[in-house]
Amino acid sequence: MVKQQKIAWITGASSGLGAATALRLIKEGWIVAATARSSDKIEVLVHHVEIFGGGGKIVNYPGDVTDSLQMQEIVARIEAELGPIDLALLNAGVYLPDTADTFTADHLRKQHETNVLGTANCLEPVLKLFKGRGKGHIAIVASIAGYRGLPRSLSYGSSKAALINLAEALAIELRGSKIKIQVVNPGFIKTPMTDINDFYMPMLMDVDKAAEDLVRGLNGGFFEISFPWAFSVLTKLVGLLPDRLYIGAIGKIKEKQWSMKNDSDRGGGVPPTDQSGNGAAKAA
């Protein structure tokens, strides 16, 4: 009997962590239904797989996660054209840094519409399907930036905190069922989304290594998938500080980062990055 290929639906699949994870799953024999607003970028991935091969394949299902009806239609098409979805990796998101000086309600609204409501628009149809057939796997991509408040991340961090809370609540609701819920909390990854940062951040990961860790986590049994591991643990430990100490400690780090940036602007250089040659970036 021929073993049926597993089917993954990945949103935000046109670049960065989403694209790298899609390619890694394809190497493992998965069929990946890829959704993003940038249809042309997904087609590049399709051609890449056609040229270099792999055990699976990628199929382009372009769309905007902020469009609830469109997401319902895409899920229905995937099920009709490819077969039952085994894994929904809800990865689509945007990052626009903001501070107390630049914050606006509209700025926050735009990020929450994609990061939170966009995820909800994708979650609704797959959750309904999985509950109907009594099994499934949903992984929601949040961020280490959602653990506690961070500078330059008023809107982004709060959106990712909402996703962590959503995933936790969903895991509690579905405890004992055959629907697997996971939350993915990446640290700092070198992606187009994160290249806009102008400040130093530690333990920046190569996107392919991040995708490798993500897929390993998807195959594992833990609720949270977080990488790099050391940075996740350190961030959680700092997050345990009482509010006054936490705010003071992070405030000092912010001041140090600003000092580093000013030194760099004057030609003083920046602290060394990891050996991949990547610069600092915000979590995906």
C-alpha cells in the first residue's frame, strides 16, 4: 500500500521562515500549499522545487490573510484539490517597529489585523475541519518578543503576546483530543522582515537553521517550539523578574543598544554577530 503524502498549509510562505520551512518539509516528502500575498515569490519557490527536486511539491494558493472569506475559500480548495490538510502552519505576519514617539493607533491596528486577526481568519476554517474529523495539527507562529514588553515593539510585541495566549487557550480547550496545538516562538532570524532593524540583537539565526529547528519541533511533542534555545531560556528567566526590576533591566539594555548604534554611526563598529555573518534583526 502506497503511503499518502502529508499535506501542510503554510501562510506567509513567500519568504523568510515560511519559505525556508516549506522547502524543508518538501525535502521530507510533504505537499505544501503555500499562501502569501506575493504570488510571484511563491512561483519562484515552485520553480526552485521543479529544478532541484525533493520528495514533495509546493502548490501556490495566493491570498491575503486579512480576508476571512478568501482564507475559507483557500482551505476548501486545498482540501478539494490536494486532499485533507494534516498541518496548518499559521506564519503570516508583519513587523513595523514603533516607539513611544512614533506610536499611533493606526500603526498598531495594521499589525494586529495581520498578525492576530489574520491568524484567526486562517485558524477558523482549519479548526472546524480538524474538529469535524477528530484530528489535525495547528502551529501558530508567535515570537519571543511576545513573552514580555520590549523596546521598539509596542505593536508587534503585543500582537505576538496575543498569539501566545491564543495558542495556550486553544491547547487547553483541545486537551485530550487528537488535535495537536503548538506555538512557535522564534528569536532573531535573518529574514527580509527583520532587515529593517538598525540595532544589535544577540544570537541571530540563519533562516535555514531556524527552519530546521522548527520542523524538528513540529515532529516533537512539546507545546512550545522556541529557538535559539539558549536565548529563549535567557529571555524567560529575565521575564521572571518583578516588574520594577524587569523594566529597569530592559531599559538599561535599550540605552546600551542606542550607545552601540551611535558608536557604529561614528565608525566605532558594532559588536560581532554570529559566524553566519548576519546582522541584528527583530524576531520573525
